[in-house]
Amino acid sequence: MELILDRVTKQYQNKIAVDRVSLRMYKGVYGLLGANGAGKSTLMRMICGILHPTGGSISFDGLDVSCEGYRSILGYLPQDFGYYPDFTGMDFLLYMASLKGLPRSCAKRKAARLLELVDLQDKARKKVKSYSGGMKQRLGIAQALLNDPKLLILDEPTAGLDPRERIRFRNLIADIGKDSIVLLSTHILSDIEHIADTVLMMKDGQFIYQGKWEDNREDLETFYMEQFKEA
């Protein structure tokens, strides 16, 4: 299992949002850090095939990002997660499952299991518009897992979660990372500290650090705080 980014670039007129990024990713959890405007979300959207790179290539086990087979192994939670307010939680997951091509009988079982996994089983028949921010975020995490993705992309997944929910989420992602590639961005350093096998730090569209959190903890914490002061 291997995700390959080869000199991936995204340019908007005179601004280079992602600048010739190359990386090979294997099973495990990758934490993506960087201030606003560093290029994190642009990179993640290119990995998901939502944005087309200006240059370079992205592939998973030989599958190009543009092909149907690539999308079938992908799970994605964007930073701004959209939902249908009059759908119940169960209805929303069944709708998303149909878009992913899951048979309805399988989708019902999977949706029920995921609602339990994210502790929403008691709210399955409640309309999403009645959910709190944290509940909506947990529903978003559930929809990203519907197709048992081999590549899971999560953009600020712990936003809106309380401390108890955040710990539950960390345990879930650490478990998924045993069999899949997980890339998550966050502003919460403790998320990275507890579950990331590899830390990636971006600035001005490029990686400025790739490695273990514990190998360079003090320098990373100091540098990260400086980035937010500048942003």
C-alpha cells in the first residue's frame, strides 16, 4: 500500500499554493501541521481529486488520482462539511453510501455500525439540523468511513469535538491507521502528539519537516507557535 506524490504543484495566477511537493506514504497516521495559508487544504483536495494539480502526479498503488478505482478506496472529511438538514443521521449515511456505490442491505448494516462507533446511535432518527456542532462532525467522520477506505483524508476532523470525544476519535484513527493510510490536518498539537506516526509540517506550500514528533518535539512546538503568530 503506497500513496505517491511526485512534484505536486498548484498555482493560482501569481500565487503558488503547493510547490513541488514529493512524498511516499504507507500504512499509518500522518499529521499535517501548518498555519492558515500554508497549503494544507489545497494539498488534501488534490489528493482527493477535487482539485487538479498544475504539475506533478498523485497515485495510490499505481492508480492515478483521476480514475474511478482511486475514488473507490478514498474516504474524505473536508474542513467545511456539508449536510442536508432535514435528513436524519441514518438517512444521510444511507444517501452517502448510495453515492459510494454500496448495496442498500450492506449500507444499512454499515451505517448502523458507524453510528454506534461515533456514539450517535441514539440520534440516528433525529434530523441533522438538531445536531450540535460536535455531533455533526462525528457524522462527518462516519460518512468518511462508509467504504472502509484504504486512504482516509481528514481536514480538521476534531473541530467542535469536546475532550472526551477527541480521545475517542484518536483511538479510532490510531486503529484505522494499522491497515490504512490516514492523513489528517489539525491545529491541535495534542492530536498529532498522541496518534501520528509521522509529522508533516508545511509552510509556503512546501514541507519543511517530515519525521517523528518525539524526535524533534521542542523545536516543532516552538516553530509551530511562531507560525501562528505570523499568520
